[in-house]
Amino acid sequence: MRIFADLHIHSKYSGATSERMNIPELTAFAEIKGLDLLGTGDALHPRWLEELRNDLEQAEGGLYRPKTGQRIYFVPQVEVATIHEYEGKARRIHHVILMPSLEVAEQLSEELSRFGDVASDGRPV
């Protein structure tokens, strides 16, 4: 079986993204583009996590789908940047993290909030 997926997206809570980046819009454009599976993007952001809980329901295989019934699936996902110094220069590494559930996303959000403000931007650093 072929699955067409985009597992690295961002929500409206990331800087320089459209405020229309919500589940209904993501679903509509995924259907137009022929995608079957999307990352949720920014799953650690508290307000986005709340929207995900309101707009998605558990589906088979540990995935989520819109409560409106479309057959586009979602997996909780976030991009986290870590910063380190190498040869005297600041460097960033971007990590795309997929999570098995929204509950795990909430746990990771709580854990990482000890090190920074996960609510300031959809892409925590």
C-alpha cells in the first residue's frame, strides 16, 4: 500500500505561517494534493494541542482523523530546534519528532516547558 504523507508542517502558532493553518484547511488541501497522512505540526504548543483535541478523533493504527469524517489521517508531530556551539559558532539542529498520541505530546510539552517557553512559538528552541 502506498501512503502519500507530509510529516513536516507547522500550525498557525509558528511564526511566518498563515492563520488559516487549522485542521479543516489542512484537511481540505491534503485532499486536493492527494495526501493521505499529515503531521499535525507544533503539537507541543498548548493552544494548538487544545485545537487538535477538539478537531481530531482517534482512528485505527494509532493515527487521528478529523471529527468531520474525512479520510485524511494525522500523526502528532513537532519540530524542535536545539542550539549548540561548534568551532566558535552557534549551530542549530532541527529535529522532527513524531509521537504516538496527543497524550504523549502533552507529556513532552510539559517536560520541555522546564527548559523554555513552548507557548511562545510553535517551533520550540
